[in-house]
Amino acid sequence: MLIKAGFNITLECAYQTPMVLMMSVHPDRRADLLGDDDVTTTPSVHVSRYTDKFGNLCQRLVAPAGPINLHADFVVSDSGSHDPVAESAEQIDVSRLPAEALQFLMASRYCETDLLMATAWQLFGHTPPGWARAQAIVDFVHNHLTFGYPNARNTRTAYEAFQERVGVCRDFTHLAVAFCRCMNIPARYCNGYLGDIGVPPDPAPMDFNAWFEVFLGGRWLTLDARHNTPRIGRILIARGMDAADVAMVTAFGNHMLRKFEVTTEEVLPVVEPPLTETREAA
């Protein structure tokens, strides 16, 4: 399967503004790129690149005063498979977890495990450890929160989402991640592209999506509290402790969002019309 993805974003800066972008396909998926996914800017400015502490690809630039357009357009090869369901994946005791997984048990800016610990054990302490417990958390969060773009607030934490019972995909993800960490399941926040592939089209404008990964059975597995169903065609951009680590655009100055378009769709094969035989009259 081929997936066409990209974005078209315009920001307006009050003055010359340094920026860090996190909008490139993650190294784990770069082998699937057909061509490149370079970010182009209008007006053209110099863009340098580096890799952050979580292994995400970042770009640095200095935007001039006034509007700047950020654009990328690319195609990714995808297996077309749904997210794996690993019902037999076991929960690993904390004492035996690999060191790189331990950090994803800790509290973070948007995932306050200290405030949710007692609630988590009350809600999920009776569930079997492992995949069943992680799925129980996803089921709860999916049913506890009401999704809606008018409910978006970029400062909402997992605890606040639990209390308010509303949010967007990042809030579903933060709450599920926090509950998993409370239950000693390493969980890391992910964002990227997720189109309406294999599901009915969503009439809302396309957006980037948030989901998360848990470390069970010795590997990282994908879960999605917003949709709560295995999906096709995720294209990972970045991972981190929470949304603070994977901001698409970090601008070090005053700016306004003027345009925001995201594209993620399957590239359907072109069907040529059948050839018809013609004969000249005798």
C-alpha cells in the first residue's frame, strides 16, 4: 500500500523568530519513504537538522518577520496491516525492565502519575497484568472522555482530562499513558499521521494524531485510546514522554497560525479503461 501524506502550514511572526520543527517522518519509518519528506519554506530560509534525545528528527530555522509557509509532500510504502493485537504479551516486572524503558514509567509534564496513582489502582488493580490490563485502560479512557475539537486546550493535563471528561486525541493519550505508568507499564507518547484508511471517512478536517506505545512482552506495542480499534497506515513522526517532547512547531517568539492543512490518504491505483477493438468498414 502507498500512502500520500504531508502538510501545508502558514505562520505569521511579529519579528524574526527562531523555530524548531518536528515534522519529519521518524527514523523507524524512513526506509519506507519513496523520495524525501523535506520541509520547504516560503520565503526560502536555511534549515538545519539534528536528532533529539528521543531519536526524533528536528529542523531549525529562523523565520523572517511576516508570514512563512511550511510545506511537505511525500509518499510512504506501508504494509497495509492493522496495528497488532498481542493478547499474550506479558507485563515485565520493573526489576527486569531494560534501562531504556524505565524512563517511561516516570511522571512528566502532562502525565501526573502522583495525582492518578490511587485512582489507577482502584480502577485497574483487579485486571490481569499485561495486554489485558493495558487494554482495560484504553477501554476506560475511550469511554470516560468525550472527544471534540472545541474541547481542545493545549495546557490540559492527564489529571485535568480525567476530571473534566473531555478532550482531543492528545488528552486521551495523556490519560492512558499516565494510567499505564501508574500500573508499572512503560508507556510513551507518539504523534504522526493517521488517515481514514479502512474506516469510514471522518468529515472533520484532517489533523495530526496522537497515540501511544506500551512495553509488553519485550517489545513496544501500539495502542490508541481515542479510536480504540486497530488501524491501518500510521506514519510515526515523533515519540516522547508526552506532548511537550514532540511539539510540531516550537517558536521562540510571538506568532500566529494562519493556515493549517494536513493530508493523509491511500494512493489508489489508476485503473485504465479496457481497450475496445475497432474494425474499419469493408
